[in-house]
Amino acid sequence: MNPLQFLRLLFKGPTPQQMAAQLRKPHGFMARKVGERMNAVNRSLYQGAWEALDLRDGMRVLEIGFGNGRFFGELIGQAKDLKLHGLDFSKEMVEQASAQNAALIANGTLSLSLGPSDRMPYPDALFDRIFCINVVYFWEDPATHLGEVRRVLKPGGTFITVLRTRSSMEKLPFADHGFTKYEQADWEQVLRANGFIPSATTVLREAEVEFLGSRFTPESLVMTASVA
């Protein structure tokens, strides 16, 4: 980043393009603030994910794109003897999540990995549940990522996708830069084309927000699917 770009960020805030790049992969001096902001706006989405996960004691669970890991401490309380895993391709997010969840990592409850979700560092059929929140917009080739999800998911396991609808995302200028937007039918079509069977969808209407002087109520989807 050159000095002029840094000064603009300092005094005027990020451009929509810069914000989009940070949401895709938090990095640099903005990473900590971006992670904290994502925690604030995504809390209700995590609550929706917990319900869809339908966890049982002893399950092994993977979150793809965990940000700064703020919610692992809540996830562990959803059932007994869970084994949690997280995969994120932002070095800064892995570092922050590791510091924030040091006790869970030390006692073997949580394992975090740095890497992309189209090349997961896990053996076949390891996980009972896999979920991701506000991640699939950034999968330029969903087939490669979903192929990996299928590979590491146990028979009978489920994959939960949480995403904001296209109609909500279109109200956010940064989403014009590198985001693929979906409505429910769009993502169901992608899932079916890649060997998944959509089984349930919950629509979440979030709290009203204001962005650049405009107020609206975002709508998100919590979508559950199994391997065909």
C-alpha cells in the first residue's frame, strides 16, 4: 500500500473495493477491526447456524472461514465432547483466533488450520457437520470447494451454508466487487449440481441497519444439505 492509499484509509475510510478485499481475506493493519466488525454483524447468523447444525454429543465439526474465532467458545457449549476444527486462509485471522481460543486449543478441543477450502488439509470422511457463514460469495469455482466439502464430510453428515440474499447484498456497494450473489433457488441449484441434496432453509430477518445513509433490513438464509 502506497502512502496516499494509507492516508485515504486513515482519514476517509476504505473504498468499496478495499472493503470487499478485506471481507474476502482480512489482512494487514485493518484485519483486527474487520474481524471485530464481522462479529458484530454476524452474531444472529451464528445463532441461526447453531440451530441448523443440530449437534449431538461427540460430533466433529468444521467451520470454514471462522474470522477471528470469537464464536468457538459458544459453539463448544452446544453439545458435550465436541471436537471443533476451523479452516481460514487469512493468516491474521488464524493468529487472532489462536490467541483468543488458546485454552480450547491447549486441551485438544479446537484445532485451527491455515489454508483454502478448495484444498482442505483433512482426511476423507472426518466431519459430522461442516458450516460456513458469509463465505460462498467468494468461491469463484464453487465446484472445487464443494467437492472438498463432500470429501471430508462423513456419510450422513450435513453441510450448512449461511448467506445473505442477493436482494440484501445489492444494497451494499462493496458487494459489487468480487462477490457472487445468490437467492435461495440459485444456491440450491449449485448444491444439486455438485452432489448435495438441500433439505431445509430458514430465512433470517436481521435487525435494521444503516449504510451510507440508507436504512434496510437484511435477509439471510440458513441452508442445510446432505450428500446425495
